[in-house]
Amino acid sequence: MRPFRILIFFAATGVLLLIISLALPEEGISINEDFRISFFSVSDLFQRAEQDTSLRKAEVERLISTSAVTDDPEAEAGYDPLVPPGLFTTPDSLEPAAADPVRPVNTDSLISSVFRLQFAPGQKTLLDPFFRKLDELRAGTIRRTRIIHFGDSQIENDRMTSLIRYRLQQHFGGSGTGLIPAIPLYAGHLAFEQEQSGRWLRYTFFGKRDTSIMHNRYGVMGAFASVPIAGEELPSLHFRFNTERRTGRCNRIRVFLHSCVMDASLILQVNDSIRVTLSSLHDGYNVAELNAGTRVKELSILADFPEGGRIYGISFETDRGLQVDNIAMRGSAGLLFSKLDREQLQAMMEDLSPGLLLLQFGGNVVPYLEDADYYRRAFARELRFIRGLCPGVPVIVIGPSDMSIKQRGRFKTYPNIEPIRDALKTAALESGYAFWDLYEAMGGYNSMPSFVEADPPLASSDYVHFTPRGANLVAEMLYNALMLEYRKYSSENGSF
Amino acid sequence: MNQILSDIFLYHPEKPLLFTQLFFWIFYFIVLLVYSIIYRERALRNAFLFVASLFFYWKTSGLFFLILVFSTFSDFYLGQLIHHARRKGWKKFGVFMSVLVNLFLLSYFKYTYLFVNTVNSLFNLDIQVVNHLALWSNHFTGTHFDTSVILLPVGISFYTFQTISYTVDIYRGKVDPVRHILDFGFYVSFFPQLVAGPIVRAARFIPQLYKRYHLTCQEFGYALFLILKGLFKKMFIGDYLAVNFIDRIFANPLDFSGFENLMALYGYSLQVYVDFSGYTDIAIGVALLLGFRLPKNFNAPYKATNVGNFWKRWHISLSSWLRDYLYIPLGGNRKGRIMTDVNLMITMLLGGLWHGASWHFVIWGGLNGLGIVVYKLWKKISPYEKSKHWAVRLWKIFLTFNFITFTRIWFRSESMEKAGQLIHQVRYFFHPSIIPQVLWSYRLVFAVMALGYFLHWVPESWKLALLNWYIRVPIWAKALIAVVMVFIIYQSWSAKLQPFIYFQF
């Protein structure tokens, strides 16, 4: 067979493909919601990606080059030019003070590159109550405070939170994971291993709800684990901590639970040496607390609940210092708080006593919701509800990251991202809270493809979720924004 | 106009000439166009394909094509030296220099970071990598290369091994040196196999340089079949699985349950096969249409009944290269049982390192080596070793496939830490209760995965029947089938991404 015939064969095949391309409408033929038959168009062949501004990827080189984050915040050396010097004195006996690292740095140029928090006019002092608590923590006049980081799947598995926690705890003390669900799907950065006996089930208010649950007492995490009724053996949860890691070190355990009848009891066994039975738990919401006084290496929680019950969460913390909780609600748009049982939520929130709330949502409405103003109104309602739950506690709303939609094999930012971001921003500022624009911080329009294609990748190939390194990169930016405000507060109030 | 010329002739790192890109097929069409005019002139044909290959490499790797040119020159003249030298010492010197130069190039570009990082971590140092070649070039030629990084030229692992085989084969008297440097350049850089193999032996390829173009109608059908099969495997199965499932799990194992991690591992076992074998299928087909026969590189590897058998079916051109140029020179099986096993382990460990400059590739190679050594011991005592029963054969295939898949943890994971995370999730966060939800939610992904494994495990006679049918159909039907296949593959390529799934557990 001569090459010319092969050439003709290829030419004929190409012509046939071209005919199909011309015959099919450019937008393709929709088969169902998820599938559309399409084919390349002639313009695809000759259109350069650089000429089509909707396909131009954001420049993220500068972001990457100015950050030294890795997959694991705990692997970093303590280095923090934005924090007032001398802060490396921690009140936490578990965690000795880190040495104040000295490195040459131009702080002014660093400050100018910080992507700042946004406040409503007249609300610049919003975060002062939290910063006051940090100062008091440092001075030893209070023992504890905490940040609760609520979010959707973007923060799942301690993403973003872990860096913020680690950096802050280095300065203000504290360790441990903070609040975790009784049955964790993941172990953030391998802080512990968990095993369970008995048929524990997890129910969530977000995502797919189990319709057999007729109440709405899900706790602050929007999820609970049902405690199996004790048989011959007590159902148990067993934790083995990786004390090499800061998140794996704790000396205080709190179990937030609900018993269906009086006289339920909970046995907490620590390191095979401390065994505490918390008996006569009353019917309803309870907090079982154990100050171990020593570093917890292993923990068994045995539940003797005659009629079953619920565990809303377990907090691994320290008796002094700052706790930072990661509460990831897959699929949630952050519109669930006001639908939960207010009384139970308030009681748990008071026990947690947060000094600052971070609310990071928006990504889950981007692909589906057309009416951004509806989202603004709904989110503002949630913020009013949260103000009622935690009066005086400042809130930082964090907008969605960039997310890409795949069209004809190419990725571009969802058209709805900016309206949703604006809706969240307006809701936050109108409520008197702060806003941090994650979308713009990471580079704005079409920054997600640049994150996915970075080496090593900063985002997953679903073009939505950050990799641990990407999450740490943007979390560091958020942390810097927070520390810049703290620096300003400290200089204005003489503590710096 | 300038923009179009720049697109065509300048190097754009974001647009390499891959078989999966339309621009490759436009390039190939133009090559065919010229080729159909000059194919009868043997010297002109080889020179043209050499230039086309250099252009292909320039578009794929930019100025790194100069390394290819350097390799071509050095090995061509060393080959001449080895062949014409009368004294054994000069012959040995020629081979030694060829191996040294090729391994230096490979080590410099591929293993510098591994070496520096290992030294840094062993001795707690902070040595930074400096690209001395770039420094030298900037100093003497005024270029502006970044001296702080060493980038890996595409395909260097393949063409350095290919040129080593050339000089060693001349030394061993298995092949005569190529007469003209353009012919040799063509052998080294032939574009279908330049980037991802198969590694072509001089003894097999060089005689083809001097033969007239010849292609039967059956071979034409076979080549087209291979190209379509390769595109289907690579794009419809491999890319779809990677983008929609596997990559995101391996990027962050802790974000997914143990079951999802395990499924990603099995998915990867398929993906790595369809990716690699699909690419070489296309390479073999593309080369055959130009009249050149490349060796078969895969032979249904997951039908292997033991690890040794697997390596006779997987990346055959590499495993046979390692056997002939590493294992046998080490002593092979000629120095006793223990030394045979030692030689085998060295070969597999270095073979692992060839796949990637990281210690986890060494672990992967080591595990495969252990698999071969343990099997050699086991078969001596196994009562079923000689059994022909189908259940025994099935069990062996099952066991081998699962072992190979297990070793893939270290092949695919970006780091030892990530490999540990995957194992951790499978061990402690398996969550069997969510299996039905995972299967249903990722039903398209699992359907593609099942199709891939089904197509792999169907009897060879079925595959042969399909191939023969395609070869027999008239040429217009071949074109129609090609169009339908391209259309189907495009649907997979342009399909919406599988969204992140929310599992209730």
C-alpha cells in the first residue's frame, strides 16, 4: 500500500470529521442534565486560547514564589514576620515556647502584599474582642479561647484550618485537633487512629439527610453519631494519638452528647491508667469532661446508654491555649444553622465559647443557583441567627474559591462565582461582619486551572478543591490577613 | 500571520506534540504528504524523517533537542570507533565512553535532585541545585537559562538506553555501525517512539533503514486498528478515569475513605496500563504506516500468572533491555542461585529507579524483584505449580494482579507520605457501609473501569477476531469506523467532570 493512499485515507477521515463538526450545533445536543453530545468546531481549531480572554489562565506564579508552604503545616519552621516580636511565649505547659526565629525580612513590603480582610464602614474594630482574648491568653488572665472554622468540603480533612491552627497555637499555645465527630471519616494529618466497637452510625443535617431522624438536634457540627444501645459489651470508641504531631497532643477531653434517658454513663479511659466513670448523666444534652493532667496517648470512650443517645462531637484540647475547630459540612451552602434546634445549639455554643467564627461557604451554590440575591438574603438570615447564638463574637465570612466548568474540553470560571461572592460579601458587611475574598486572593478569574496545573498541584483535578498544599497556600494568606489586623490592634493598644 | 507561524514553528511548552493532540495529527498528515512524494528515495526518506523527528522533539522539548543532537553525534562516532578499532582496548574504551556519556546525561537531568536531596537529608546539609550546563551556556553563548533548576528533557530515559544498546551491540558484534550520521540520527530520534518508547534495539531497527518502503493492506488495517485502539485506551478509558477519579484521590488520600482509596488503586492499575500501552500502540501504528516495524511492548500483562511472567508481558522493550544490558552483564544466572537472586534484585531496583527519580520507585522495583524471587522459591514446593486446571490458573492471575496492584501504591504516590496515607485510609477508614453509595455515585467511572478490565481480560481469540474483522472490511468502512471512534473519544474527552460526591456514612 503506497503512502499516497494512506494520505488520502487520512484526508477523507478528516473531511468526514469536519462535516460532522459543521453539522452539529456549536453548543452540542443536550441528552440529559449531565451529558451533551458535542464535537470540535472549526473555530476551536484556529482559536488561540490566549486570544480568548475567557480562557486565559490567571497568573499565580507570584503567589507560589512568595510562599514556602508545604503539604503539612507542622513540617514548617516557625517563622512569622507579621506577628509582633516576643509572642513566642506560650502559656501552655504542654507546648514549650518556640524560639523566636530571626530572619532578615522587609516587613513593610510583606504587609503591602497581604490580601486584606474587608470591613463595613465603622467596623474596623470588629475583631478587637478576639484580639483582646488573645492578649489575655498570653497574659494568663484567661485559660482558653477558640476559633470555630465552619465550611463546606473545601475545608474538609482539616484543609486550611490546620495551617491557621498550627501557626496560631505556636504563638498563643494550645494543641489538639479541637472538635471532631465521634466517627471521623478522615484523620487530619494523621493526628490519631480511631477504632470502634458496636454499631455506631453517623447522621448529618447537611448533604443527604436521613428522613428517619425526626428531630433537628444535630449540634454545632450539624452531625451526630448515634450511640448504640449497650449489649453484653459496651460500645466503645478507641483513639490512639500520634503525639509526634501537635494536633495529636491533648490533655483535656470533652464529649458533647445527648442521652435519651436518665442515668446513662460514660467511661473515659486514658493511657490504661486513668479511668473515669461519668455516671448519672441526665436526660438530654450533656458535656462529659476529663482533664487528664497528662498527655493523652490512648483514649477509650465506653458508652453505657440504656436507651441509646447521640454524640455531637468530641473535643481534643489542652487545659490552656487556643483551640481551632475544623467543621466541614460537605455539600452545605451554610444555610443550615437557623434550621437546627436553637436551644441545643446555643447550649453547645456556650460550652465551646468561641472567640471568633470563620464561615467559609458559597462553593456549593455556584453550579446550581441562578439567583445570587436569594443567597444574599438567606445567608444574611443565617448571620443574624448566629449573632443571636453568639452575641459579641466576631465573624469572618470567607467567600468561595475559584471553580472551573468544563466546556468543550476547556476550563473556565463558573459565570456565577462573582455574583455569589458578591452576595456573601454584601451579607457579611451588612451584618457588620468581616469578609475575606478567597476568589480574588487566589488570583481571581481562571485561577483554578493555574492551581491545578501548578507543579506540585495546588488543586485537585475536579477543578474545585484545593490539594493540601494549595489549601495551605491560601490559608497562609488568610492567616497573614488576620495577623495584620492583630498587629494593627496591638500597636494601637500598646501591647505591641 | 506572525502568530500562526509562531504557533507552528516555535516551541510552546504548554502545547507539546502528543498523540492525543489534534496538532500531532496535522503534523503527521504533513509528514505523510511529503513522505508520499519522497518515500522511494531511501536516503532522502531517512533524512526527511530525521528532520521531522527533530522538529517533533523541538516542539515537545524546546532546546533540549540539542541534547538529542549531541547524543546522536557522540554515539555515532563512538560506534565507528568501536567497530573500526583493531585493539580490544579501544573497543572497550568506546563502549565505556558511550555508556558514561549517556548515563551522565541521564543522571544529570534525571537524578540530580534525588542525589542532592538524599545527601542533604543524610548529612543535614542545605546544598542547592545549580544547573551548570545552563551556567556554561549563559556564559559562553549569552543565553538566559534559569540556572536554579534542572528540567527533565522528554524521552531522555528512552533514547539514552537506545543509544547504549547501539554501541554495546556493535561491541558485541551483533550489528554493524550505521553508515551515515543522518541515518543514525533517524534511528535515535524516530518520532513515534521518541517520547515513550518502545525502546528500539539497533539490531532490529537499523536493517530497516536500508530497506525499501513496503506495507501490505493487512498491515495498513493492523496499523489503523492499533492507532484507534491506542487512542481509545488512552483517552476514553485512561484519561477519563484519571481526571474524574484517580488523580484527585492520589493527590489527597486522606480526603477519601479507604474504599475509595482502594478503588483508586485498582483504577490506577488499569490506567497506567491503558495509558502506556495505548501510547505505544499508537506509536507502533504510526511507525508502521511509514513502513517501520517497532517491537510489541505489552502482551496482556494482567493475564500474567506470576511476577516474572508479568515482566515478560509488561514494557517488554525495557525488561528485555534490562535483561540484556544489565542482568546478564552482572552475571545473570551463571554464578549460583544466591548471586542470581542478587543480580535480579539489583536489576529490579535499578529498573525501578529508571521509572522515576525517587526512592519510592526503588521500593516499587524492589517489591517486584522480591515478588520474582519469592515465586522462584514457592514454585519449587507448590503442589499446584504444574497444574493446568483453570481454577489454579485463575488463582495465579488473581494473585499476581493483586500483588502488582499493591506495588503500584509506591509507583503512583507522589511521596512516601502519600503512600502511607493511602495505606492508613484503607486500614483504618475503610467504611464498608458506603460501598454501595460510592459505586452508584461514581457509576460512570466504575463502568469505564469495568469496561477496561473486561477488554483486557477477554480471550485473545476474541481480540484477534475483532482485529481480523477490521482488517477485512473495505477501506471506506475503515474510515467510517475511525470517524465513529474519534467521535466517541471526543465525547469522553469533553464530558463534564464528575462532581465531588457527598457520601453519607
